[in-house]
Amino acid sequence: MQNGDTSMKYIRMPIEKESPEQLGYDKIKYNLTESSVRDRALSQLKIDVNDILLCYGDHIGNPELREIIASDAGNLKPEHVLVTAGASSALFIVATSLLKKGDHMIVIRPNYATNIETPKAIGCEITYLDLSFENQFRLDVKELEPLIRPETKYISLTYPHNPTGVMIDPQTMNQVVELVESKDCYLLFDETYREMTFDKILPVAASLSPRVISVSSLSKTYGIPGIRLGWLICRDKELMHLFLCAKEQIGICGSVIDEEIGREALSQKAEWLIENNEHIRESFQIVKKWIESEELLEWIEPRGGCVCFPRIKPEVEINIDRFYDRLNNKYGTYVGPGHWFEQSRRHFRIGYAWPLIDELKGGLESLSKALRD
């Protein structure tokens, strides 16, 4: 690449390069890396795809699917929803539509890598609002406000938070919405885990203001990442037209098979969410009991999602590289190391809803052994 080249500068993100599907599931005994519920089989949906006509679909997305998505909030309509190839595609569309080299955006960190790496690839200036363990990974609006500039295009938040599982309270959420309205910028709210919460579910963020863009998918809560189906929601008509233009240039429309599977999955959401919540509660209690008894670790207890982000206590002397080597190669156990989220490798993300109960217990036991090796 020559000097002065202004093309997108892509890198391969560690969270993807080191993912279990790239390593090979057959090489992993205890998989605690996944940030979703257990993957489902197509047979569980009781759907027949044989008669689906393999034509171009509605460019905005299957109308019935968009109607179901919009029904989560009373003031949303199907035209406020754009179906995308997973939440990652929605995040890409938002970033490439709103940002150019030299623009400015704000993102909380730690965060899912795409929320950071795509703006980096564009070459825009990024200001990080770093959440700290010492402050319980809590968002402080008073720290956020002075970071906003006249050229700030949007603020990027993720709640329930990945990788910590902490939540934002409704009052703070409303304060952020009021802030972006007063500053004439946008809020990108990644709410992929919205329906996974131990308390009251937050409203769909885009329902609060035309200045808010919600992003979600079926990958995490519904356990069907293989169909690659997500969406973005916004009540700003001009912005939605821009996003549609971007989608059409990337791939014209989505897969009609994926969107039909997604429609059927969401039609069963009431039943699925009950099953999810029961499993998440049981698994969470196992992790909580283990953390409380593990003297080498500490955490900020999550209140949503299906992940947590413990750390090895600062006073514990440990060779971090040797720890991960023992964990992976001796015990066959994998977690999401801190560098996936631009954090110290003393942190690691545990996904506790994907493994079966025996697998979760075995993985946690292996973590304790590897810490002491």
C-alpha cells in the first residue's frame, strides 16, 4: 500500500482469527468462548424450505419478518427495520454510511471488535470511553459529554454489555439519548443481547428517538448464527434510505431462505425465551458459585447477556502465556482472552449459556487447575 492511499485498511480481528470455528470444534473439549445460547438445528424449527422460491427477496427484508421485529415497540413500523446479514453487517453498514476519513466517533471499550475495527479501517478518529473494573464497568454520562465534538458523527454503545454482561439503567440510557439529540449526532446502540437480562428488559433503543440506531440479530439469543440474519432499526427516513443504498451495493438483498427461517424463529420467540432464561439462570448460578470460591479471580457480576469477564487478581503472580497454554493444550478449555477486547490478558470472557451443564462445570474446573499450574 503506497503512502497517501486512502483505501479501507482491513485487519483480521483476533476474536475471529482465534474463534473456535476457525480452530476446529473437534479440538476443543470445553468451549467457554461462545457468547450465545447453544446452536439449534434446522429440524427444531419444524420448517419446510423445499417450496421456497429462490428469487431475489425484498431488498429491505421479508415484510413479515420486519413486522415481527417492529412489534417489539409500539411506535416502530416495518419500514423502520432493515434486515441485514447478521448484526456485524448492520454495524458495517452504519459505519461506512456515516463515517469517512477524518470524521470522529466515540465508542465504549471494551466492546465487540467490529464496533471498533470498522471505524478504524475507514480512518476516522476514535475517542474511547474506557469502562474500568474499578468503576464496575459503569457508564458515566458526565464523562461522555465532554468527549463529543462538532464533528462527532455517532456514539457507539453495547448493552447488555459484551464482554462483561453489565447493564445500563433506563435513566442513564435516556440521558444518553437526550445528549445525542442536543449535540446533533447519532447513537448506535448494539442491543444484540437485549432479551437476555436478569431484570426488566430495556426498550428497543431506536423507539426512543429518531437519533438512535438499534442493531440486533438472531445469532446470540436464538442460537442460529449459521443463517446470518440481523437487522438495524431507525426512525429517520433519510438515514434508512442511505442504509438501504449501502445494503444494495453490498449484496442487493438477503437470502430468502435465511429470512424465512428467521421469520419462523421469531414467531416462536415466547417459547424459546422461556427455555433460554431457565438455562441461563442455572448456568449463571454455577459460574457465580465458582467465582465466589475461586480465590485467584474476581469479577463484576453481570446483569444481562450470557457472558462475564472475570480477571486474575492483580496481586496474583502468574505467567499469562503459560496459563493460556496449559488451559488450551493440557485441559482443552477455551475462553475469550482479554486481547480480543483490547484489554489485559489477565481478563477473559466466559460464555456460560452455550456449553451444556457438565461441559460448563468441566471448563470451570479446568480454569482453576490451569491457574494453579
